[in-house]
Amino acid sequence: MPFARISLLRGKPPAYLRAVSDAVHRALVDAFGIPPADRFQAIHQHDAGELVFDRDYLGGPRSADFLLVCITGGKPRSAAVKADFYRRLADLLAESPGVRPQDVMAIVQTTGMDDWSFGGGIAAPAAVQALQGDMP
């Protein structure tokens, strides 16, 4: 269950934000093999001066359309799978809403299952055990 945090400068219309959300999710489904219904995202819009980025560092030049996509996942992925995700993400964002690949930065982080609670104040491993009928 990856969680995506998407950061961009404020001012894009709702249709643009939806296209970004859809592209991020589709890239996760395609590259990571997550279920299509497994969608958890937060879109953060920042005022000028609140999203600071180097316009030329490793892959620029970047424009005001810069997107930072941070994925936190509980399952480690190989370097090849992550590379596929980065490519797929840039391709999908270029298709819609038209973000240049140079404006897409992505970070994938992995955490352990015990770092998650999906609700009810229950740690993820205990919730999984309960679903599998392993708990009294």
C-alpha cells in the first residue's frame, strides 16, 4: 500500500490536479503491481517560496511546473522496478496533464509493516493477522 505525497506550486486547476493524481496512481499500478483500488495520496500546493528546488540539478532545467512525487511503501522494490516506475511516471505525466519530464522528481522510500496503521489504532501486522483469522 504505497502512500504518495505530491507537491507542486499553487494555482493549477482541479482538472490538472486530477490528471497528476491519476498519472501517479497509474504508474504505481503499472510498475509496482499494486491493486487499482489501493489509492492513497495527498496533494500539497505551495505558495511561491514554499517549494524550493534547484532549477538545474541533475536533470533540469526545471520550470514552475516542477512536481515532487514522494512514495512511501511497505514493500521493498528492486532498482529495476523503481526505474520502471520513474520512467512510467514521467511518460504518463507528459501525456496528461503535459508535464515536461525535466519537471518530474520522484523519491521512493520503504518502511516496515510495523510503521503503518491503516485505521482503528491497530498496527498493520496485527490487522493483517486479524484478517487472516490468526487472532482470537
